Amino acid sequence: MNIVIAMKQVPDLQQVRIRDRRPVLEGVPLLMGDIDRSALAAAVALQDVVAGKRIVLSAGDENLEDTVKEALAAGADEAALVIDNRLRDADSAFIAKVLAEAVRRIGDVGLLLFGEGSADNYSGQVMSRVAAILGWPQAGYVREIRLEGGKAVLTRSLEDCEEVVEADLPVVASVVSEIAQPVTPSVTAILRAGRKPKTVWGLSDLGLEGPQPKVVENLEQLAPLGERKGIVLKSLEDLLAVLRAKEKP
Amino acid sequence: MKNVLIYSERLELAAELVSAGRFVASAAGGSLRALSVGDADLAGFLASRGADVLEIRSAEQPPADPAQIAQALRVAAESAGAGVILLASNRRGKEIAGRLAQELGAGCLTDVGRLEAAEGRITGVRNALGGATEVFQAVTTERQVLALRPGVFAAAPEAAPGAVQFLDVPLPEPKIRLRETRAKAGDAVDIGRAEVLVVVGQGLADREDLALAERIARALGGEVACTKPVATDRRWLAEDRIVGLSGKTCRPALALLLGVSGQVQFSVGIRDAGTIAAINRDDQAPVASLSDYFLQADLKAVLPDLAGRFPDT
Ligand SMILES: Cc1cc2nc3c(=O)[nH]c(=O)nc-3n(C[C@H](O)[C@H](O)[C@H](O)COP(=O)(O)OP(=O)(O)OC[C@H]3O[C@@H](n4cnc5c(N)ncnc54)[C@H](O)[C@@H]3O)c2cc1C
Ligand SMILES: Nc1ncnc2c1ncn2[C@@H]1O[C@H](COP(=O)(O)O)[C@@H](O)[C@H]1O
């Protein structure tokens, strides 16, 4: 049985600058989202109980083969990539279709892991959509995974409670960041990772080359207004004065 | 399909959705229905807020398998002639949203922080790029699924009671079985409403120092809040004290940030604050440009001193 980890290539958000209220994405390095890296680390931690492979699944543009190296270095055995420049701005519905088709082709998948939300879009839709397409049981916001025979026992972290649920494999789950600390591989590990097996599909290999209706239209994207004073204080006394001035009498 | 269907398993969120649903329904010239799945209390509550309720029976409430709720919503939407299905963007709500949207062939927006209706089109405003920007999005399919962040609409007050109608819908066999529910340590405080917030980040080295932050917060008439890793990794504070993209959006008159780096996913939750003051030992940390007043200092050295200036009440 294999574990598939869906990871999304995203711009390094710490390096995104705003100019005229619009994000500047040119030149910003691409990487896999942090929560997706936690999902991978969780899959790696199941190494002793799951004999099969850990396969990173990602859909994105031409940079993906390069971006995925880090995931391969961080413990994934193989990568399954769907590459097409139209996937750059694709909406959740289309991405879900693409990922579900890819999972069908990977075969023998027991556990299909997602991040709770992607770093750039944070919508939390893709996992549920893929589960619906495949007709597999789903559990969101998982912070602990145990495998017992043909079953997964998952601890879900909700706002007000934790739920322990079980389901027969194959199971689709999304994880929260606290499930596992992402692995940061060394540079030599990243170089070596280039040799791990990769399967690359185009949209036509998945039977999805036709035009895809968009289900969500982006009307505008703007950074909110908001200027701060940016005053550098010299001492604790200065800070106290600021706090005192705001204190209600 | 001008009508609107709302669902949340949580009373307080469902009450907000009644208001949101009325807003959307009146813009579209349709009517509002609310769904309850196996929860007579919820059905009664929704009716007391003036909503007409569709109730679907189920063994569990709420069912642990989101596929069951999605099925109930599909049937209810059909029966109500609802083109817009409004859910709460809590974790359960978001999980259902994607499933339902997929099954309806619909577009979906989650984590919607603002809803605008003009010329028959509904626009949802949500955070993108971790909160660095806001995107204005519209669903283009015939049916649309929208999940609203808590607090976007005020809870609907009591009103002339609506009717409760039972729908006989066999739900599919659950594929997810609930073994156990454990309550989470939470607080009664709502940091989203606090006037003053003292926010601690990972720059606070020792757990004992939390008491110092609490002392300052108390003296200023405020609450302690935190960054995500302080709650989820260190588990020093309850998760409902997290400020940011996956936590709460806060609007205090004054926020004091202690050892917070100020990355986008955090900043989005505090940018509506009146005044922001910060202490960080790194003057290159993003928090420096995010604040009105910035003090470069080591908390180890200055926090005891700062706290000592406030009475220990
Ligand atoms: C999808 C997604 C959603 C997220 N949602 C949220 C969210 O809702 N809220 C949130 O907070 N985060 C969120 N995060 C995480 C976020 O990206 C940051 O990792 C987090 O905010 C960092 O927390 P921090 O500032 O406490 O820690 P750090 O980034 O580690 O910063 C610690 C700071 O303390 C300073 N410091 C260290 N020691 C001292 C000292 N002795 N004296 C003074 N200063 C010191 C350092 O200079 C540093 O700036 C999210 C991430 C993702 C990917
Ligand atoms: N293009 C993609 N390729 C692979 N996985 C993805 C992609 N987009 C989203 N995902 C997965 O779906 C999760 C949730 O994404 P979202 O619904 O956009 O918040 C992410 O954390 C990833 O695990």
C-alpha cells in the first residue's frame, strides 16, 4: 500500500512584495507549502508501519520538477507530477479533477494526504473535492494518524473538540501543521534527490486536455490599505509612555 | 433558484447565517431556508430566529461523515430551490463546503470575510497569499456554495417563529465512524472583541514569562493572545487565542506584540488594530514595519522590568 501526499507549489510568501497594492510575484522563489511539508513528514513517520512508497503528487507549471526536489529530499520515495502552465491559475475544482485522475493512475493508494489549506489560497476545498470524486471516506484537520490493519484511526482537531474517527482504507485526510514538524533536507540530500523516480504527466495523459470551465471568477486582488507610523523607540520608558497614553483612565 | 439555504451545526454560527442568508436572499429576491440534520434543538433555535427550517433525521448529530451532511444539503437545496448555500467557515463547515460543491458541480468560496451583493451578483472577499492581499471572487456556476468566517454577520435576534418541516431523506451509510470526542481546553474569552491585546510569539523564551505578559494585559484591561506556534506547537495557550489567518481577526484599540516576527499569516489578523507596539530583538523582523512603535530589545532583559511597572492585580 502506498501513501500519496498532495503538495502544492507556491511562491515563498515571505518574499512577496506589494507594489501599488498589487503583489509582485516575479522572481519570487517557488517552494512546497509548509502544511504540505508537515503532511509529508507525517507520511515519513509512518515508514515503519507502511511498507509501500511515499509518493508526492503535485500539479503545477513547468517549475515543478525543480520544486519537487526538496520534497524528494525530505523523505518522499517518488514524485508523480502533472505539469501544464494552465495549472498555474487553475481553480480548486479543476485541480481536484487533475489530482483525482492522477491518484487513479498511481494505484494501490491506501492513504491520500493533503494540507489543511494551501499556503497561497488557504481554501481547504481540494481535499474534500478529491474525496467526493473518488468516493473515498474523508477526514479533515487531522493531527494524528494511526493505521490498524485495514483501517485508519484519525484524530481530528476541531475548534472546540477533538474527534477520533475511524474509516476503512483507502482514506483521504487533510492534516494540520502540528501533526509533524516539516523536514528541512540538506543541500546534498536535495542534489541526490534528483535521481529519485519521477512520473510526469501532461493534462492530455489524464484525459483532461479540453477547455475547463472556470467555476470561480477572480475580479480583483488588492493589498488592503493601512499605513503604520513606524516610530522606533529608544527605551522601555518610551514604550511605557505609549502604553500609558492608551490606557483607559 | 433564487432561494438561499443555510447550515451550521453550531447555534451561534447558524444565527449569523440567518442574517447572512437574509442579506443574500433579499438581494436575489428569494427566500431563506435553514437546515438541521438530526438536531431538534438546532431546528427549534433556527425557527425562533424567524427562519423556516427543513429538518432531516439522522442517528448521529451532527453526523461524523461530511458526505452525509453534503447529501442532506443537496436534498434540502433541491427541495428549497436554493441557488446559494451558505455555510459557516469553521473547520467542519469548510470540510463540508468542498464536498458539497463537488457533488453539486458548483463553485465554492470558503473563509469569506465580506459579502457584497450588487446587480444580482454576489462577491465574496477573502484573504490570499497568506493574507498579504484580498481577492474579490464571484462563483460562476448556477449553484454556489459560500462559507463565511465567524463574526462577519451579527447573529439574528429572536423573531416571529418560522415553520419546521421534516424531509424524509435516507442518508448514506457513514464511511467515517466516530470513536471518541474529547473536549478541548478553551477559554471563555473572545480575543476578537478585546480592546487591548498583549500578543506573545515564539520570542518569549520561557513559559513562566507568560505570567508577565498576563500581568501587563490585565493592567491594561486586555487579554493575552498568541501566534499560531505558541498554541499549536508549544501548547502554552488555547488555540482560540491565535491571531491570524487560521486564528482570529482582531480589532483592538491597542496591541502589544512581544517576540512576534510578524509574518503575513499573523499580520492579517492584527492589521485592523488601532495602535500596534512591538518588542523584538531583531530590527529586521517584518513586525518592525508592521508597527506604529517598535522597540528593539531582548525580552529576557526588558519584560520583567516592563511588567514590574504595572500593578500585579
Ligand atoms: C497556512 C498557514 C496559516 C497560518 N496561520 C497563522 C495564524 O493564524 N497565526 C499565526 O500567528 N501564524 C500563522 N501561521 C504561521 C506563520 O507563518 C508564522 O510561522 C508564525 O506567525 C510565526 O510565529 P512567531 O512570530 O511567534 O514565531 P517566529 O517567526 O519564530 O518569531 C519569533 C520572533 O521573536 C523574536 N525573538 C526571539 N527571541 C527574542 C528575545 N529574546 N527577545 C525579543 N525578541 C525575540 C525573533 O527575532 C522573531 O522575530 C500560518 C502559516 C501557514 C502556512
Ligand atoms: N496544485 C496542487 N497540487 C497538489 N496538491 C494540491 C494542489 N493544490 C492544492 N493541493 C492540496 O490541497 C490542499 C488544500 O488546498 P486548498 O484547497 O487550495 O486550500 C493543499 O494543502 C495541498 O495538499
